[in-house]
Amino acid sequence: MKKFLKQTTCKVILLFLLLSLSFSCVRANTPPTKINVYLAGDSTVKTYGSSRGEGGWGEYLPNYFQENVAIINKSEGGRSSRSFINESRLKDILDVIKPGDYLFIQFGHNDCANDASNLLERYAPVGQPDPTGVYPVTPGNPVPTPAELKASKPLHGATYYAHDSGGTYKWFLKQFVDGAKAKGAIPVLVTPVSRMYFNGAVIREHHDDSTSHGNAYVVAMKQLAAEEKVLCIDMFGVTKAMYERMGEKEASRMQFVKKDGNLDKTHYNKYGGFYVGGLMADEIKKANISISPFVQAPSQVITLDSIKK
């Protein structure tokens, strides 16, 4: 009887070890769960496709990631943090984003445009800083959507946030941050990329409205990231340094050329979008977040020669 029990016990232990090894092999061979990275931004991030000559950094970011990271680019031209919310574009992302996914948020170019033609849709006031230089996070109050917006922009609902509804740039950005956190996703703030605005050998200040100075919209975003304890990737600093390192002549080769032959100092060509996408991938790798290990050499290389053909 003792011999039988001993043999039975050995068989059970052996079976347990085999099952454990089998399950560990299954785990080892199972590919990691795909992580979605949603991009919310403006025309410098947008995917233009092969029919357009412009290129956004978000268009080429997928080339720099292994297949278990999916880049879902929801950026659109002309959008500010305010209009992205007003058009329910943020809601569309939050409806599908899941725990462990990322939401990268780059706005500022259009937010600081407070000339008369941009008040209706784009402008998001940065507000007046307090004595220590901190910009306010002031809530907006929705108002009835103007008939002209309903007619021209069917994405608008019955109410929207007007430029003078009280909401400040930092508050609009906070809606992205809070919305992602509420879904268990990870928000990442991305400062607006630099325009190619040279003043001699350096890039002059330009992320300001008519009431501010010192690239206030870049400063305000960095402040919000610190306040909300979220990662901020300073693509303004990265691209400003890129332009200054290259110099105006070389940097011009990265920019889109308009139909009238003039150089577009805001938008990249395909090569520029690819290049800046690589800079973003480098910053993600250095950030040491969950998607950092999956940054790779680009799967598709865009050269100046290839865009001229």
C-alpha cells in the first residue's frame, strides 16, 4: 500500500510539473496585449495620406513601433483643445479607450490664435498668470451653439464652449487628462512643436496670444503636467533645437511648399513628418514608460529624394 501511495504521489507531482511547464510555455509564446496610443492634436500631428504633400509626425510614428503598439491618430488640422472638445472628438476617443492605453495630447498652435477670424472656433485663452507666473485653470460654461457653426460644422451639438465662456487653455487640456484617467488610460501632454520662425540663428517666441509672451502656451502646458503629475514630452524644445541645429537653409528642406511656391513654416513635408516622428519616438523611448521597449528602427524610411519623385 505504501509503495502504491508513493508511486501515485510521484505521478501526481510529475503531472503537476508537466502542467506547470505547459502553462508557462503558453504564457511565454502568447504575444503581449496590444497597447493603443491615441493621438489628439492639430495639423502638425495629422495623417495626410499619399494624396497630400504635407506630413504630420503622427502620420509616421507607427513606423517606429513594433506591431504590438497601435498608433491611432485622431488629430485634425485647425483644431485647438477647445474645438477638439466642442466637436466631440475627445468624446469619440474616450468612448473606446481602455485601461493601459495612452492618450497623447498636443495643442497650442491654434489655441493662441486670438485674431477676430479665429475667435469663433480656435482661440482658447491662456489667462493671466498669478504673481508666481502660474497660469489659471478656470472652468468653461457651455452656451448655445451659434447657428453658423451648426450649419458649417455638423459635429457640433446643441451647446459648446465659446472662447469667452470662461474656460482657459489649461482647463481645456485638463478635460483630456481627466477623461483619460477616468478610463484607466494614461494621458501624456505634448508641447506644441516649434514653427520655423527664425530670428537670426534662433527661433523666436511664438506660442502666445496678444496678451502673453514667453511661449506662454508651452509654459502653461508644462505647468499642468506638473500639477496633474503626468508625463510631458517637450516637443517644442526638441523641434526648436532641431531647427537651430540645422540652420534655416537646411531646415527649409523639411517644410511643405505651398502651391504658390512659398515655404510653409508651420507644416512639414513627408520627410519632415517622418523625421519629427523619429524625434518623438526617441523621446518616448527615453521616457521609460510601458511602450518604450517597443520603439524600433523605422519600418519605412522617407528621404528627401523619395518625396521629390
